[in-house]
Amino acid sequence: MIRVGIVGYGTIGKRIADAIALQDDMKVVGVVKMTPDYEAKIAVSRGLPIYTTPDKWDKFRKAGVEVSGDVSDLVKISDVVIDASPEDVGRENKEKYYQDKPAVFQGGEEADVAEVSFNALANYEEAVGKKYVRVVSCNTTGITRVLTALMHNGVGVRKVRVFLVRRGADPREHKKGPINDVVPNPATVPSHHGPDVRTILKDIDIVTMAVAAPVTIMHMHMMYIETDGGYRREFIEEALARTPRIFLAEVGSGFQSLAQIIEYARDLGRARGDFQEVAVFRDSITVNGNELYLMYGVHQESIVVPENVDVVRAMFSLAPKWSSIEKTDRTLKLITAGKRYG
């Protein structure tokens, strides 16, 4: 049983904690919070010990939140730390706390914080035995899953161009994001997503461009791929449909927007309305000679959660790739009917 400490119990950290609680080969031994807010109290209600820096102990106790110790105390009792801190804080934590401890970082950190960037479908084996691994961002995860699904099923990819419409903020971020605007994110080309994909799919020719729009629910990606030949549309559909963590949404079934994807997740009974799969709009899949076009949604709050479970198994050699992916998907109740694991 691998003991996991989670540093950061916000949007991503609390979801990772819930996912690990469903596994039989790892467990959460504590979480780090810097504010004694409602999330800290929820963590306590779920039996998770709270750790924070000593200068905040009195503040937590006054708020009625029991503190189990300092951040370094949690690190000591953990076999691995999953750092879900805000952007750039993970690197600081590595230097301060993780010099002698395996650690997982999130996509907000630069790639050189770790030995390898990680996506379970694409490069699970590269994380085996590594001390420091970075799970790539939500957008990079979405792009990498789609490309890996195609390439693993025999589609030759010559070049990729992706246009991202990013949510302006997460639903909880009440002080962030455009209100009545569409903002280049950034105005320069490429955006950081293409280079980030190449930390995993190292030889791929990819360029990305992004804007931020006044929505909170999901990102939308519009992808153009130049393939090495004329593949039938049905072949592309089958390659995507048979790949874990990809869901084909049909307009005829009521999926006409990203909002309906989230509503579907709620109807499925998903915690917080999360949708960890890449939601590819089947109707968007278009083949024109050696050109392939498609659109898909990425739920930024939850898509990286399965990867954070799989990366622990990879680092500690708990299971081979497809066994881990299948186990994670089953415990998280992802849409697996007809999928091929292996």
C-alpha cells in the first residue's frame, strides 16, 4: 500500500484525494492546506489529516480545524507526494521539502521540475522508477490523448495544428477571467501547449494557438491533422471510440454543446459534475484527403485526475500500463464500454 501525501487541497488536489481513496493499492495519509476554509473542513470530515506551516497553526485551531503537523511531517510519512499547489509553488516545495522524497507535479510547473512529463496513454513506461514526474496540464492531456489514440491505432500523423478556446476561469474563481471579452492567450504563436505536448510526443510537428473566452465549464479544442494518407472517417471514429478516456458525443443524442457534456456528467452522478474523458464531437470528425478535422471538449477541473492515479502505479511499478489504466477507469466509473485496454 503506497502512502500518498497531497500538498494542496483545492480544485485538483481534492479530486486527486477522492480518486486515490477509491484505490486498493494506495491511500492518502494527509493533505496540506494553507487556509482553514470550507475545503479544509471537508477534508477533516472525510478523515484526512490536515498539515500546514507552523505560522498558520493558531489560525487553523481558532477556526476549529485540527492540525496534525508541519508540511515536512506529512512528507516524512508519505511514500510519494502529489503536489497540487498553485502554479510555480511546486518547484519551491521541491527545493524545500522533496529533496529526498519522490514527488508528482502538475502541469502548472515547467517541465524541468521533473525527470519526465507524463500521460498514461502515451508514455506510462517512461515514469517507471522515476523520482520526480510531472503530469501535464489539462489542455496538454487532451491533445496528447487524442493524438495517441490515433497513432496507436495506425494513423500516421505528419503535422498538427490546434486552436484552443480556453475557459476564462474555473467556476470557483470569482476574481478572475474575462467578463465580456475574448483574450488572446497569448497573442504570440505558438501558445505553450504545443511545446508542452512535445515533452511527451517528442517528434511531433505541432503548433497551437489559444484564446480565453468568458466561460467556466470547459475548454474547446479545434484540431487539424495532416495524415500520411487518406483514412476513412469510419476508421478514425473507431480509433477514437476504442481508446480509453475518450468519449464520442453525438449531436443526435443531444450533445450540441459543452454545457450538455457537463449536464451528462451530472446525470451520470459524477461527483462535482466532473468529466474526466476527452469529449470528442463525433459529428465534427471530417476527412478530406489526407486532412483530418475534429473538435473536442476538455474538462479542466478533472481530466488530469486519472493520470495522477496511474503515475503513482508507474513510479512504484505497481502494475503494467493497461492494467493500471483499466483499474483506474473502473474505480472512477469512467465510460469504458467497448474500450480496448491493451
